[in-house]
Amino acid sequence: MVRVAVACQGGGSQTAFTAGVLRPLLESPEVEPVAFTGTSGGAICALLAWYGLRTGGPRRAVELLDGFWRDNAATSPLDAVTNALEVGLVRLRDLNLVPLLAFDPYRFPEVARTQLRDLLERWVDFRLVAAMPRDEGPVLQVGAVEVRSGEFRRFDSRRGEITVDTVLASAAIPTLFRAVETEDGAYWDGVFSENPPIRDLPALDLDTIWIVQLFPRSITTEPRSPGAIADRRAELTANLSLEQEIDAIERINGFVRAGTLTDPSYREVGIERIELDRALDSASAADRSPAFLRGLIADGERAGAAFLARRRTASGSRT
């Protein structure tokens, strides 16, 4: 059995792919999750997987992921029309076909945040979370950034920091939500800090880190249209901190392999990626249409199952 930390990149509705990936990973008897981390939508998926495992095992975790994304879909006629309008306006803006319209979240009631809070509390009993033994089961970390200081923050279950507010903080996109006030600061979305946080994971007793990555590392053609340029800029920004943290871990791995780092608290940790193999524009992060979400979840299930199959094949070829 492999001891794994699963790190979930944030990307709004695109993290429905992550929910699909998690199903085969959670259901596999070959996998022992020791940690989940995430930012924004990835933090929500990580939360649901972690909470489900803690309260009912893999089957419960899958039920929570399925239920959250089913309820999050724009299914009512009004919601469907509003969703299509919002996504369409973002695409027109990225093509420079409409002026940049700035939404001021401080001028309007926080309807979107209230809806997301209600949805989270429908599927997670945060009072039960607060009562859970902190030193048992997998670790959960969700990433955010403190607005005034710029400090990256990893809210950690071992420190009793997982609340509905800290999860909302990780998902607080500043163009849509006000900063989330907690006891020690005002926080914005984790995609501005560590997307997702992996820096602390090698300190855990694990074999490998599996990263569910939504944004492509490389593309085949140079972006030349306004929309393509905006999309690639968003992808590079989302991947920046992740690639820096991967590089730091791989450097330590190299020192361990070479024998130049002999401190027993350091050990070689594998890093593997499960990547979304579908070209999506940045506007799709706001798309909650049921067909789109179902398609991403199905893509994720296939990607997760194929990833496990490749690992089994590779493991068999080494024996």
C-alpha cells in the first residue's frame, strides 16, 4: 500500500475534474491517504474527501463529493440563464469585445458567499469537525493569503483550523467576494498564494505526493488572440507557486539521493501528477452548467483510474 498526500489545485468549476479523480483514488485498496491539501475549489474537494473518510470511509467521501457537485450545478431555469450570461460575458471580455466590467463585492449583499456557505454546511458538519481528535486520520490543509501582510497561510486540521470560514477564505475570489475575516486576518483565495500547498507535505510519513493539476504546464502553440493570451496568462499565474514548491522538494530529493543531506527528518518523496487533458478557457472556471460539470467529473474518473492502472503496470514491471 502506498502512503499518499493528494494535493488539489484550485480552479473554480474546473475542480469538478478533481472530484472525479478522487473517486478511484479513494476507492482503491492500494492507496492510504495521509493528507489532503487544496486551494479554492480544490480546497472544497479536499475537505469533502477528508471529512468523508473521517466520518464514514471511502464510500461516504465519494457520496459527499457527488452530492456537493450535484447541488452546485445551475439546474433551475433562472440559475441556468444567469450562469450562461456570466460565462458569456467573461468570454466576451477576454476577447476585448465588451468593456472590462468591474464588480464591487463591497457594494452588494454577499449572496454568492451565503449560497456557498449554505452548500458547504449542507454537506459538512463543522461542529463535528471541531470535535474530531486532531492527531488521528489524514491531515487536511487549505491554502489562503492574508490580504494586508501578503502572508501565505495553510489552515491545518492538526491545529484545529478547519472551519467553514477558513474554507471560504481559500475560495474568496476578490473580484466576487469580500475578504474573509478570521481571528487573525482578512483572507483571499488560495490561488494567489500556494495552488495547492505542498511545501509541508514531505515532513509527513508518506511515500509520494499526487497533484491533481488543472492548468497545463505547456501548450503546443503560441497564444496570439486576446482570449488565448488571457487564458495562458491565467494558467501561468496559477502554476507559478506550485512549480516553485515542486522544484524545492525535488532539490531536497536530489540531496538525499546524493547522500549530502543526512538529517533523518528528510527523506525522498515522490511527486506525480494527474493532469486535466482538456483545453478550457478561463471563463469555464465560472461555468456551473450540469452537462459541463458531469463531463469534467467523468474525465476525472477516467484520468484517476488510468493513473492507478499505469502505476500498477509500472510496479509489476519492476518486480
